[in-house]
Amino acid sequence: MGKVSKGVHVVLRVLEFACSVLVIGLLARFLHLTAMAGISPSSEGRIVYALVIACISTVYALLFSPPLTYAFMAFPADLLLFTAWLVAFCLLVTVSSPSL
């Protein structure tokens, strides 16, 4: 593998890590505020699903960020995580706009 592809790989994994940690922070803060207010959101299952996907993505990004050969062979897992993120996004969109 070339040096450029290894560099791009590491940059993309770092961005994946940053985005997943951002999602964890936002959703955890939302759940914390709803717990402090004493309410239970009706969409808590959807939020927990998005949190789980974000946690899995964080661990995955940390494990596969070193530019080693096995990290480049992890494309099927990338595809599964991409699909899981799409599902999480769709679930969260239906939470924020009940008319859909």
C-alpha cells in the first residue's frame, strides 16, 4: 500500500472517531437533561440505538486507525457500520420531526 493511501486512511479513521464521539456527547447530554427534568422520552429506544452505534464506531475507529494491513481489509465492517449509521440517522429524524 502506498504512503498516501495509508495517510488518507488514518485521517478518515480520526474523522470517524471525532464524529462518533460528538454524537455520543450530544445524545448523552440529551438523555442527561431529560433524566434531570424527570421525563422519559418516548423515543428513548431510538436514542439508545444511536448511542450504541456511536460507541461501536468509536471502538472500531480506535482499533483500525493504525495503518496496518488488517485495517485495509475491514471493508465489510465499514459497510455494516455505514448501514447502521443510516438507520440511526433515519430513526433520529423521525424523533425530531413527528410529522414524517
